[in-house]
Amino acid sequence: MRLTHIRLCVDDVKACYRFYRDILKLTPRFDASESVYAEFEAGDATLALFDRKLMDQAIGVASGPKTSDGVALCFAVESVDRV
């Protein structure tokens, strides 16, 4: 099993994108300054940003007090069924 992505669910992707790019100086994988999704090079893994409301819709929870968690960890495995 290998960690491939750390995905942060955020309320303002554009502001977070600028913070990670301009303040922390992480290298973007593509220009996501006007997107709802962004990725940065982060060593052996990818740091990704995703719009929290869209994640809530994708996993079927209503936006509000019971929203999605703020982070998702993504792993690569040889066999999902076996793991």
C-alpha cells in the first residue's frame, strides 16, 4: 500500500490554491487558479484541494453542520478486494 494523495476539502479553492502556491511555494501540477480542484507536488504524494460542497454532493451528504471530513487519504494498492 502506498499513499498517493492527500486531498483537502476546502470552502475556497482559489484562496487555498494561492496560499499553497504563493506562500508555501509548492509546485502546482497544472494552473488551477480558476478551478474547483488543484494538485501540488508534495514529495512522494500529491497534495490536492477540492471544493467541499462538491465533495458533499459526491458522497451524498447535505452541506451544513454534517459536511464531509476535511481530508481524504488516497492509497494505491495491488488489489482493493484483498486489502
